[in-house]
Amino acid sequence: MVMGWTVFTNDWFLVVIAALLYWTMDKPAGGRLLIVLALSIYFHGLIKQMFLPVPADGNGGFTFPAKQVQTAVAFWGYLLFEFRDRRFTWLSLAIIMIAAGITLIYTSHTLEDIFMGGMIGAFIVYVVYRSMDWIGSMPEPFLFSFSLVFPSSLLLLFPDGALYAGLLLGSGAGYSVERLKCRMTVTKEVYKKVITAVIGGVGLLLIIAVGSLLPAVSVLFFLHAALVGLWITLFLPFVSVRLGLNQQSGKFQTPE
């Protein structure tokens, strides 16, 4: 049971969920969710590094803040703003509370770790949600430049967070280019959604699997994660439009 619930805060599982949302339901919401997830996990690592006791205890016992709770609050909490449905609200709150309870009972995290993890996750959700209008109003060249410069700066600031800085770069840059060049609109036909999800999921899993073969070099992790983000936000939308699974906004569609 415990292992089953930890899936809901597993990094790659949540990336897949955000990707499926992007491809088959709500493209802007999926893109924003990827950004929230990448920022949350990156800043968890950065904050943990900043507060790590010196000298370190050497046994991996430093637990502040609770990553599982922070990730759950950031991911599922952000979805509360996107889907204002009472049933989904209760589902998201239940996942967050269960994640917090399991973390407290079955790990070495303290109440302080869990509380601060939740607060940091909520703060990231608030910042991203409040900044979306400002970011969306930026001219496309500035938005594209920002999507490259900001994650690269995060890599320089905290190289151990290369994986999620790269995911942020790939997602942001891919989404920016997709809005200009592809402009995919999600189909309403269920069978096309399923085919899109299968193609995207297989490609995504293959790219993720390649990461296990890479040497432990921060720049390679960064580039690999950037490729993951680009596949989700740019390459798969292009493929789906070319295959006729999704339409392209601004392009005349003949009635079937």
C-alpha cells in the first residue's frame, strides 16, 4: 500500500501525467504543470543543500524539507487552480494528506519537515500562478530567450539540480516554439487522443530510459532532461499534427 501511494509523488510518474494532460486535455495547463513540477523539485534540492549541516552527518539523515510532501502540494495543489471541480478538489486534497501521513509514519521526516515541505510547495504554486499572466504577455522573442536563460542560470547556481533545470528549459523553450510554429489544438475524438498518448508515452519512456545509460555528468543530465521537455511540448505535437491526430490552429480544416 505504501509503495502504491508513493507513485503519486514519484518524479517521472508526475512528468508522464503532466505530459498526458498536455497532449490530450489542456495544453496550457499541462505546460504550466511541468514548470511547477520542475521548479518544485529543483528548489527542494537547492534548499536542502543550503541547510545541510556542515560537516554533513554522512548517513543521509538530513531530511529537511520533506520532498514527497512538497512535490504533492506543488503538483496536485496547482491542479486545484486549473480544474475547479469539487470532486477533483477532494481527490487532490486526499492525495496530499495521505502523502503527508505516509511520509510522517514510514520515513524519518519530522512534522517540521512535512510542514515546511508543504509551505514551500504552496509558495511555488502561488508564484507560478500569479506570474502566468505576466509571462504570457511577454513578446515571443523575449519569452523564448527567458526560457533559455533562466534554466541555464539555475544550472550554474546549483549543478546538482541539472535534471530539473533541463526539464524547465526544454518545456519552456518547446512550448514557446510550439505556440509559434505548430499551434496544436487538442482533438475531441477519443481514439485520436489514445493514439497520441500511446505514441507520446512510448517516445517519452524511451527517452527517459536512455538517461540511465548516461555517465553522471551534470551537463548530460541537463541536456537529457531538456530533450524530455522538448519531446513533450514540441516534438510530439508536431508529430501528432503531421499524422492528423490533432489539428493546427489558424489553419483551415475541411469538414469530414
